[in-house]
Amino acid sequence: MLKPTFPALALAGALSLTHAVAAEPSQAQLQAQARIGQDQAERTALALVPNGKVHSSELEREHGKLVWSFDISQDGSRDMTEVQVDALTGKVVSKKKESAAQEAAEAAKEARGK
């Protein structure tokens, strides 16, 4: 009795996972929606972190907003400052300092989610 149900559940699970992955927009789709370019957003972010250097950047939808997210390092510090700039308005959405341990935990979490 369980055998006929298991394949149906496995198929349903696989289809829903495929749908969830397919529903995530590509970088090209996100960039088509952005009014603020990466260069402009990067200049805005770097203005908040003296002597900062962009370590990584991405365009993403977070908490319902399309944002450019920058991880910015500073010489002499292992911490990163994450600055998010609204890709529609160019305004800073958030700025937070993350320790090396917090940054590693966030990277691991994102790797599991993808």
C-alpha cells in the first residue's frame, strides 16, 4: 500500500523543487528591472566605508526589495561591511558589519540554499 504512494510523492516533491528553482529570476532578469547600475550603487556603498574595497557584489531580491549587495573589506580588518543599495532608487537600504565568522556562516547557509 505504501509503494504506490511513495513514487507519487517523490515525483511531486521533485516537480515542486524544480518549480521553485525555475521561479528564481536570473541575474539578467534582475538587471533588466534595476534602474541603478552596479557602478553607481558601488560608488554609493564605498562612500560609507572609508578606504574600502569591494570583495564581492550581487544583485538580489531581499525582503521584497531589489538590492545591490556589496561585501566591503578594509585594510587591517578581517571584518566585512555589507552595504545594500536599493536598485530602483539608489538609496542605502542597510549597512552592517560582519565578523569573519558571521561572513563564513552566511556563505555556508547560502551554499546550502542553492
